[in-house]
Amino acid sequence: MSKSAVALALVASLAFSASAQAQQVRILGEHRAWTSYAATEGSGTVCFAMTKPESIAPTPDGYGQAYIYITNRPAENVSNEFNLVAGFPFQPDSMATINVSGQVFNLFTQNDAAWLDDSGQSDALASAIRAGSSMVVEGTTAAGIKVVQNYSLSGATAAQQSIGAEC
């Protein structure tokens, strides 16, 4: 797992943990289907906008909650980093796709997570999410079943503006 993935997992766990560390995470705003957060970690402030799917079909066996994150880490000069937690393990060595209003981006997968195959497309994907009307993720489970997740883009622009202002 990459350093950025570990950092994102840490921030996500802080956001939903009941431990004392969760006090370091604060909600910047709730924006319809999206929520924006800021957290403090060793390297500085991390901000992320997140949403969960409106629908998933078919629901894989053992499905946990899925999330999409867009993360800014100014201390590491990272902005608009895309991360998907699918809620199920992907088929090893498989790719997933995200389709935002007809613009398709390829994702590499590892376990139950996915990131842009070309990290240089981060700004283009973030822009597409702000401008788009629909967002669909398609991936294949470890059992070989194609799963489609539909996400709302309602509030995505405000959530990204919120994290941009904070980080």
C-alpha cells in the first residue's frame, strides 16, 4: 500500500473512530450527498471530501460500506487525490473504471481500494466531478462478479470548495 493510501486510511479511520483521536477530525460542512472534513496528522492538515454510493448492484456477499474520497494534503503538495473504498475485495490484478458524465477514468485496484491509474488525471477527475451530473464506478469482485456503484454528485462542488479553502 502506498504512503498516500496509508495516510488516507489513517484519516478515514480517524473520521469514524470513537477514540480520543477522532477529536482531531472536524467536519467542514455537509453538502447534500457529500461531506467535507479536515484532520491533523503528523505531516500537517489533511482535508477530504467524501460520499457513499446511492446504489450498488448486485450487492456482493460480505459487502461493507463503500466511499469515495477526494483528498488535499498541502504539506505533501497533494491536491485532488482520488480514492475509492469499494466495500468488497476486487479481483486481484483487475482494473476498475469511474465514469463521470461520459468521461471515463481507469482505476488500479488493491484489495478493496482503487486509485487513478494515472495520478496526473487527478485535477481532470476532480473537475469532471464538479461539472458532472452522474458518476458510476464499475469493478469486478474477487469472485468474478461485475459490480456497479452509482454516486450522487449533488454537493460535490461545495465539498471540494470547502476542502480547497481549508487546505
